Amino acid sequence: MDAYRSVSTRIPRSHSTSEALSEGVGGGRSISSAVDGHSHYDHQRHHQHNHRDQTSQLQQSQSQQQIHSRTRSAEKNTVTLKVGLIGDAQVGKTSLMVKYVENCFDEIYTQTLGVNFMERTIRIKNTEITFSIWDLGGEAEFTNMLPLVASDAVAVLFMFDLSRKSTLNSIKDWYRQARGFNRTAIPFLVGTKYDLFVDLPEPDQEEITRQAKKYAKAMNAPLIFSSTCASINIQKIFKIVISKTFDLRLKIPEIVNTGEPILLYQNI
């Protein structure tokens, strides 16, 4: 079960459905098969005790399943990954977080007052990974809360609006400040609102893409163009976070051409 909680009361409490990204955990023998497997045997040897023996077998099967369930739970690994979202106001940080956690998008902009916090838990084979996502308000008055978002994060998403070049220019300062509180977090450069970016004149698209690639190289960061309302590259961002954190091989094709939703994460 996915769940989240928010430091800001602006986002209401709810629950999201967890997703299985890989094969599930196999179950044990079913109760019905356990009963059926013994009923014929009991009928031949102890017909007069058939009902009593079926009840006994059912209880035994249920007990075995409970033990098996507890064993699987004990063997299950749990990991929490803190991810910070940093960037100018109105670049879509909260929208991306809500989209990933709740799979919904609200076109009405609501200012983040300080910090928002949400969680989502996914399962990969026998491991449960909880993303603890921290979203910092982009106004200058909230920069004093940057340590709360950046400290202890395994990854920081430096986010900018692809349709507003000024928000990309601000990344240098955000990066410098965040690195002062966390020098080990894996940086990501994430362009948002790709759905608006594609409507820009081609020369503007080329310039923004070129500058974004330059910044990503300097930051040694994956570069991802995304769209929350069009559901472009949202899930892939967090898959790449996992692959970078645990040094896992990922088979998501890269996208490099200008005008397309850029996805560069290999050989960074």
C-alpha cells in the first residue's frame, strides 16, 4: 500500500496504490487444495470422522500459511530513499511529486509554503523501496529550509521550466547552495512542462536544449525532459534514481535529439 504524509497541510491525506515493478512473491499451497488433498484419503479410512478431519486439516493449512507469511515478511528487505526537489517557483515541483505518488495532475497552481513531503512505496522482487520526496518552495523566503530538503537525500532533482529559460539559469545558484548541505547526493537536471516546450520556436528549443546539456555535463547529472500533465518520463525519473543509487543496469533507451523529450543518464 502506497502512502504519504505532508508537512504542509495544503495537500490532503490519501492513499495510493503500490505498483510491482518486477515479478511478485510466489504464494504457498491454497487452503482449498490442502482440504481436497486429504478429504478422499479420510473418506476411505475414516468416513465417520470426515467432517472433523476436514476441519483439522483446514486449521493446519491455515496455520502453515500464517507461518509461511511471517517467514516471507521477515525475509523482506526495506529501503528508504530520500529525494529532494529544488528549483524556482512554479516550475512544477509539487505537480511532479503528486503525479508520481498519486498519479493525478491539478492544473490549478497552488504555492508551496515552505516544504511539502510525500511518500510512495514500491516493491521490486523481495525488496520494498520507499521514496521519501521533499519539495521545497521556490520563493527566496524559503531558502532557509533548504537544509531540510537537501540533507541526507540520496538524490536531488534540480528542476526548471523548459518554457522559461530564466529558471534554467537559476539552476547554477540552486546547485551551489544545495551542494553546501549535501555533497554526496546524486544530482539530476529535470526540465518540466515539455508539452509547452514543443510549442516554442525551433531556435529556442535548440538553445535551451544545448544549455541544459551543458549544465548537466558540468553537474555530472542525468538530464531528463518531462511533462506532468502529459505523463512524459515521470516514472523513468525514479527508475533512474534507483539504478544510480544501487549501481544497477537499466534498459531504458536514451533520447538525445533536440525537440524530443531528452533522456540522458548513461556515461554521465
